[in-house]
Amino acid sequence: MKSTGFKGLLGLLVLVLAASGCTEETDRADGPAVIEVDKATALVDEPVRIRITGLRPGEKVTVTSEAEDSGGSLWSGKAAFTADGKGAVDLTRDRPRSGTYRQADGMGLFWSMVPMTGEPEESNFATGDPREHGSYTVRIAARAKGRPAVERELTRTLRAEGVREQRFTVARDKVAGRLFQPPGGKPRRAPVLVFGGSEGGMSTAGEAALLASRGHPALALCYHGCPGLSPSVSDIPMEYFVTAARLLGRESGEGHDRMAVMGTSRGTEPAQYLVQNHPELFRDAIVYAPADQLYGSFPERGHAWTKGGEPLPLKPLPLDRVRGTVLAVAGGEDALWEALPMAGSIADKRGESGPHRALLYQDAGHSVSGFPYTPAGTVSVHPLTRETYSLGGAIPADAHARADSWPRVLKLIGR
């Protein structure tokens, strides 16, 4: 009887403590959750690991992201989770129950952000001029019922500290571009000549600044739509790109043994022409949403490319004299042209060191180029024609293509 009475009193004491909220487990469960991040500051192309801890097993929590782009637009993402048996949510591991993205993806809250006003398919997150906007802030918040909300701020950096910039103009330097040099005191990788497509202007400054942050001297080249140049893709001399490559080699001090060229859409035509016809200048080429031949001018009818003042014939581009590798990246749902079969055609060709390569993403569209983890739409208003174009694909598929291809691009040009 003595033993039974003691057990009864002990059980009553446990019940009293539990009801008063004084047990260690209850104290822990009622406190704020914790947002754990492995890197509070990172380059914009670098994934981060986010965990929510301090929850009860099976507890539901909503994690949100919020950021303001360089144009002042507010973007947000959301994902709802259920905590595991240890009271934790790992965004890299766990699939959300609902939200702005559907599959387990540690960076889903970044690329799936949608604008607070406007349609996601018609909007792109503006990272801005890397000179003025070297970074932006993403605010991560976790909210669970009955708990105080908790927040963390993460810094996404486009231009690392110590990256230096030079600007070139046609009037003074015979080319228009922005050269980004890596920080001093770090290993230097292959120089990269970077240019975009029919949109024109200095559209690749962000990519060039990021490449420099990773050790590559990178020249963002404007080849039309800048002062002193054609306003469109029309009668552009291939000699212009050669002049830019020699300027890059001279200013970077790296020469041409490892130089790469990176082009997108219409820019893939001169990129392949250069790596084929000037192996003394270039080793590798990265071509996004590529053509496999030369096409005519845009938007008006005529000749796009010239050599020695004469139009170049519109025919397939041979790649047999390429010293290194041409890597083609394309989506199967590209709505602007047949990028995926043309990328396959490129991969079927061989250079001096072996076959070329292609990264093919069946559900992606034309927006496969550039660094990952920033939101990008699938509809675009062309700056020359002011017409609205569907780029094809879907936002999650495009995001996956950029996240998967970018490390492979860096590995190729960094070898």
C-alpha cells in the first residue's frame, strides 16, 4: 500500500506540473522557433541551407521570404511544412504541403518569389546595376500557431568586395563594354567574354560581375543598342568581337590560352563563330538557348553578321576547329525557336579535343541562361519591337535548368 501511494502522488505531481506549463518540454515548445542558416551572406548563385528548429514533432509552420528588387518592387514566397520527429524542418530535404513551390528545394523560397503586384509570368526580379546594387536582402520568417514569429535576414551578393570595374566606349576603345576584374590576392581563372541576345545593350553586366566574384576576369560586351553601334542585330562585324577579346586578354593579363566566350540566344551565333574561327583567342564556348547556324538580321530583314565588310552566309556553324568544348544549354519548351534540337546538333559535332556537349531540359523554355535562384518570368516585352513574346516553359522548370547548369558552366570554364 505504501508503494502504491507513492506512485499515485508522483503521478499527481507530474499532472500538476504539466497543467501549469512547467515541464521542460512545454517550455521548449511554447518558445519561439529558431531559423538556422549556414551562410547569412553568400554570392547570389550560392545555395544556402535553412532549417527551422525548436518545434514540436508534427507541428505545422509557415516559412516566408520577402525581398525588394532594385526597381523597388516587393516580392514574396511562401511554403507550409510539418515538423519531423525531432521538431525540425529542413528546406533542403522537406517537401512543402503548399506554397509558391511544390517540390523539396532548399532555394525554393528564393526563385519562387512572386511580385506583390503584377503577374509572375510577366515579371523578372531586377538585381540592378552591379555598380549600384552589389547585393540585396531576403527576409526569412517562420510562423507557427501560438508562437511568436521569428525572422532572419540573408544577404545575396552579386558583386563581391574587391571586384574592380573598367568601362569602355566605342569612341575611345572601339568597343562598348564593362570589364569586371576579380579581387586581388585570389586565384584567377579563365577570362570570359559575355554577351546577350537580340535585347541589346549591356544586358550581361550582372553575370560578368558574378563571374569576376568567382575569379574570372569578365567583359560584358554590348554589340548593338549602345552609342556608336547598330541599334539592332544588323550588319554587325565579327571583327568587333575579336577586338573585344584582345582587349579582355590585354587588360586582364591572362592572355587567351583559357579564354571562354558566353552567348545567349542570337548571341550564340557569334559565340560559335568566334570559337571556331579564332582558336588562337578562345578555348571554350557556353551557348544558352542556341542556334546551330547563322541567321538574318532582327527585327528588320537583312544581314546580321559581316566579315571584312561582306555579309556572312546563312548556313550551319562548323565546330571542328574548336580547341576546347562548346557547351549548349537549352529547353524543350522554348517558344522562340527550336533551341533543344539545335543544342543537340551542336553536341553531335566534334572539336579538336573531342565531342561538344549539351544540357537539355525538356520542360524549360528560353529562360535557361544565367545564374540561378532569382525569380524570372516566362513572358517578355522585347525592348526593340515592344512586342510581347512567350518564352515558353514554366517557372519551376526554368529555375531548375539554371540551378543545374550553372555549376557545370563554372566547372567547364574554371578547369
